[in-house]
Amino acid sequence: MTLPSYFSIPETVDCEQLKIQAEDLFNSGQWYCSEAVIKIIRDTFCPSVSDEIIAAASGFPVGMGGGGCTCGAVAGGVMALGLVFGRTKPEEKVQSAECMKYARELHDRFRKENKSVCCRVLTKNMLADSPEHKKQCAELTGEVVEIVTEIILREAKLR
């Protein structure tokens, strides 16, 4: 599997700092969870990729457009993994399988830590936009960035 030409690993990558940056982006109100995840990963590993990738993540917040299903941060994380490890041609079956394996790892690690990947379960008994809700979503956004960064660093270094 080959990494895309637009991908690079900076000289230093601090997972904890990226986590904090993602939480800050979310807390600033500038970006929702999925957008903050993809922006941090794009800015760190694929800076030449256009802002349209952030736009592509805009429908995921609050569990797929407010539907309460899959956590938007997790959806953004899966997008970020696809940005780095996904395929661009139908015949790249190995690339697709590898990307799905990493997406599953993100899903499973997040679910193990948080007991669910469902937004409505994660935010049960919280008022929308309450301080408690915002704090949790910021933390989950940071957590996803941390997991995705760990996967990217581990797998990219193996190539």
C-alpha cells in the first residue's frame, strides 16, 4: 500500500497537543466535531489538500446531521483515515481493506472507551448546547484526533 503524494509526517508530532488543538477548535465555535477532526488531521499530515475536505465533513455533526446516530467526531475520524489510507481507484482493493481495518480500529477503541459510538447515547440526559454537552463533545473530538494520529503514525512508519 502506498501513501498519497500529498501526505507527509512533520518532524515532530505531539498527539496530546493535536488533541488539545481539536478541543480548542470545537470550543471556539468555529468548527463542529467532524470538521475539527478532519481539519487538524489535514493541517498536520496533508496540508496541500484543499478546504473542500472540511466541507465534506460538515454533514456529520450531532450524529449525522442532527439525527443522533454515529458520533460526528468518529465520522470525521473515519474521513481522516480515508484521506491518508483510502483508495482513489476501484482496483485498489488492498488499500480499501486496509483503510476499513483502521476505521474499525477507531470505532472499536472509541466504543471501548465511551461504551457507544451513537451520539444520542453519548449525550443522553444532556441538554443540547449545554456546557456539559459541549465539554463532552470537545473531549470526544480530541480523543478521536488522538486515536487517528496514533494510527497514522504507527502505520505510516511501517511503510
